[in-house]
Amino acid sequence: MSDVRLVGLKKRFGDNAIVKGVDLEVQAGEFLVMVGPSGCGKTTLLRIIAGLETADEGEVYLGGQRVNELPPRERDVGMVFQSYALYPHMTVRENLAFGLTLRKLPRADIDARVAEAARMLELDALLDRKPKALSGGQRQRVAMGRVIVRRPRLFLFDEPLSNLDTALRVQMRGELSRLHRQLGVTMLYVTHDQVEAMTLATRVAVFNQGLLQQLGPPMELYLRPTNTFVAQFLGSPSMNLLTARRDGAHFRGAGFTLDAVGEASGEVKLGLRPQDLRVADEGPLRGEVLAVERLGFDGYAFLQTAAGPLAARFEGSSVEVGQTVAVRPLGDVLHVFSADGARALRHP
């Protein structure tokens, strides 16, 4: 059963079309991550679902009910923002209880919900502290706790980890996954970080310029991207793209020749994941090493080739900046896209 359904949503701010006709269904209990570059419309969509923005066109359904005219407080939605927005003069306990107190719930119910959320988020020992005495990760957990105590049917997260340092982000990603498993509720999560999308999501929705590009499980999008935008957005380092033309049994481009695969003819874009390329003594691609990213025993070399920039994996410590090296693909690893990059023609 779908918990959230968006039909033909459009939104403009002045002359700028931010959302350009989005259809999307989110299943009950799903953790859907909406990802894309800044300005692609993902946060606007989240705010429309929450009732904080009004769509110019289209319908919003929550649990099968059309909610376009419902105010935020009647949508049974909890939202966690990028800023923690905690009340600095209140303790953690008081911050968690504040919304329930405004709703005039019985004191015993408030105490029970606060205790449950504190236990779930490991805040028990911090209940009497004020926000200034908490770390960034602890403050974010309190912000999530304020939503949990309300027990909404739908959780919305707007880049909640972007203010945290790298170590805390990794920790909080684990916390969010655990929270989703424990609560079993529907969660929509907005981020521009593809690592968060690949780590957290049951399904990923990739947006660009106000349009949904592709929707599916993380590895499906990684292995079978629908266009070059999705191909390059998911994966680190990004997929290499080379312009080539089919010539019988070969793809020929600037300074390289590769065995042709699939049925594509004419000009195409060839996609090669850096993980599927190796620096070697010989190979069909050659270039000068501009930068090296070492990951221990191995790493990535970033080259300038006649066909354009290229990233490839290497092993050992022999690769240095300024070298000219060869690169070879590791077997059948070639993605093929149309010349304009708008559609995939072949995946390995």
C-alpha cells in the first residue's frame, strides 16, 4: 500500500520552475531517499508533502487521503530539519516533551513517550542537560526525538546530517537505519550526498532540474543507470564518460579503440566505472596522471587523456603525479548511452 503518492506536482518561484511535474509513490514502511544537486527540487517536494509549501499544480495523497488543503498540523507528519532548532533554555527532557505539552497530553503519557524516545536514542543520561552541553550528534538525536515522541505516520528528513563532521555523519547514518528498523514507519529523506542515499535507502529517487530521473533500489540505480546524469551522480569517483563512434566491431574515440558491445550504432557515450579500470603496463587508454588518491595499498589515479579526464584504480605505490600511464578495462564493464546521454542503451 502506498503511504505517499504525488501526482503531477509542479511548483514555481517567480520565473523559476523548481518542480516540473513529478509523479512518485512511496510504500508504507519504506525508507525513500530523494537525492540530487542543490536546486533540483527535492527539498521543495518535501515541504509540499509537509504542507509548508503549496503546489501550483498536482495532488498530494497521504495514506490514500488527498491532503492538498490540509494544514501541516493535520497531516500527521513529523519533520527533522538541517538545523536542530532546539530551545536553548530547556533541558533535553523539556525539549522532547514540549510539543506534547502544547497538545495537553496527560503528564503520565508525556513522561512515558519521552522515556521511550530517550531509550531508543540513547539519551537517558542526557535528559537534564541543556543543548549547549551536547555534541552535534547528540543535538541531532534530540531533534529526532522530538518527532518520535509525537508518533507521526510519516517522517520527513531535510538534510539532517549536513552540519555534522564526517565521523558523526557515519555514526548517525547507523542510528537512522536502526531507528527505521525499530519504528517500521515510512521515512522520506532528502540529501545531496550520494553516500547517504546508497547507505540508507530501500529505494532512491534521483532528481535533476525539477524532474525525477530514476527510482529504484540503490544497487539497481548504480548498476543500471537510466542516463548519464544518474550514472555520474551515483558512485565515487564518478563514472568516466567517453565520446565514441561505432566502427564495425569497435568503438573509436579520441586516442582510443575499444571492442564494441551491444547493438548501438553511430555516436555514443561510453561509461566506465573507475573501479572497473586498472592502471597497467599496457591498455587502450593512456594519459598523464594529474592527481592521486591513496587509500592504503591501492587508490585512484586521475588522468588527463586525449578523450578527456579519466579516473582508474591502481595497486601498490608506483603511480605518481606527472607519469604517463596506460589503463585497461577489467572484462565486460562497458555501459553505453545515447550520444546526448539521455538514455542507456547497454549495461554490462
